[in-house]
Amino acid sequence: MKIYFMNIKKIQEILKDEPKFRIKQVYEAIFAKFIEDWDEATNLPIALREKLKAEAPLEIKAEILESADKNTIKAAIDFAASAEATGEGGMGGRVETVLMRHGDNHNTVCVSSQIGCLLGCEFCLTGQCGFVRNLDHYEIIEQVLFFARYLRREGESERVSNAVFMGMGEPLLNYDEVMKAIRFLNDEETFNIGARKISVSTVGIIDGIKKIANEPIQINLALSLHAPNDELRRQIMPVAKNNPLKSLLKAVKSYIDKTNRKVMIEYLMLDRVNDSPAQAKELAVLLKENLGRLFMVNLISYNETQKYRTSPPAVITEFKKILEKEGIETVQRFKLGRDVQGACGQLAGQRNIEA
């Protein structure tokens, strides 16, 4: 049995001469009981606990901000101690991750897969920060572990129920590590998060979409589209230059046919950029002609920057009505986390977070 954790090598080294059942005890302590200190692992010998405390501490270094309503918590986790962290790009080893609490034990962690991002989307703060490196799967898992511990302190019944790969970075450009993390989160011996409660969002990496379609695990796919045609998409999303809509949607259609899973089409509402009635009709035609079935559109109020503004509520409502009139299932994302810079497109590894 393997343990995935930032101190895994040290933990394994310490346990190499221990009986085999010890590894299972350690595994359960970290990922089932979510202990934060080795003293809590009372089924381990005192001498072993002391050695683990001294040489492989369980502390996760992070700073947090809570929204005013306490339903959104953003954490900046410091991976600077990792030997792979380069410190380039102005972000060092810091990664931002967000917990969204919806009530009734529905707790979603928005996970980052990279430090920074290579793709440079015009509207995304993460994309404007540059790229530092991919995260290893245990660093991805550690983000969920941090909030699993946070919820444990809130009450024994509170657990992470959902995970969405919609944080910093493009998940499909770190495919292998992301899939390792997903399998671990899904494992009934660890977090036991249902596959259908795990979602991966991509700006449209065609090769990655083809690969995920062949995965045996039934996770959800979301496509960040944000434009109804190639010309506009290339203006706001540089990745579109090498991933034209015809090829991209062909890959998504193949995913739908192979998995029989509904795809979420994410669409940021940018004032006077992509939100006109004509563009709503164009989007409807594009999706119906290329996807046919098993998709829905999620309209997202943009979190404003100096360059773009969000569409007015009346404009979003009209856009939604047009899509629905065309027979397209459409929802509007509920706003969470703006006051802690933890909403869509706002994660940037900033250092101005206070504990």
C-alpha cells in the first residue's frame, strides 16, 4: 500500500523496518482520520510517533481567508519547501485552493493542478502570472487533505464530498499527475469521493480530452468555451489558435459518445464581448450542431478585472432565455468567494493573504 504525502519518502524510510501492518495504520491515520499531529495516532508506539514527529511532521503550511458568510474559504498552501519548487514567476511554491460549503454536508474543494498557467487567457488572473511548474499528485491531494482537516475540526460528520479541478493551471497539461490524484481521492480507503463528484475543467486540450474519454473512472468533464466562434475565442484565449472549435467539439462529442456522460460547457459572461443576443443564437447553433446531446451550458458572471467587466444581470438573463428557447439546458453559476479573491479566474498565488 502506498502513501501519497509531501513527506512520503521520509515516512517510508522510517517505516521500512516496521511490521507491514504499520503502513496501514499510518495510511488510515492520515487519510481516513485526518490527523494533524502524530500524537493523535495513539495506535502507534510512542517511540515511532516521536520519530515521525521529529523527521516527518504532518503540518501543512497555509494561510487562509474566509468569506463574510463563511461559505467560501481560500487557502494559500506553501510548497516552497519542495525540492522541485523553482521560485520563478513571482509565485514561488504557493498554490491557492478553495473550499465551497453548500450546506447539508455538500463541501466542494476547488483544486489547483499547476503553479501558474501556460495558457495566458486574457480574462484569467492565474494566466497572467506565468507558469512555474506542474504539481505532483501528492501536492494536489494535500490541498484536499488540508480542507478535510479543516472540516474535521468543524464536526465529525463534515467531510469533503466533491472535488473540482478548476483552480490554478490546466489539468489536462498535467494529465498523469492529475489522474493519479483523482484515483486516490476516489479510493474508498482514503477520501472515498465518488467519481461522479469529481470534475475536470479544461480550456480545450484536444489530446487530453481524447485520453480522458478512455479512462475507466466516470469523472465529469467541463469545457471552458467562452466564445461562440473561433475568431473571438482566439482573441481572448491563445490556446484556441491550435485548437479550433471544429476539432475541439469533435473531441468532446467523441467523449460524450464513449462515456454517455453529460459535459458542462462553461461560458464567462463578458460585457460587450461575448454576450449579445446574436452571440447567444450563434452559440446555440454551434453546440447543437456539434454536440447534439448530453451537454449543458453554465453561464458564469465574470469576476471583474481592469480589462473586462461582467455582463449586467439583465443581459445574462436574456442570454439564458435565448439558449433555453433553443432547447439547451442552461444554468447560471451562483457567486461564491469574490470577497476573498477565491472565485472563478481569481486564483493567482498572491502573497497578500493574512492568516
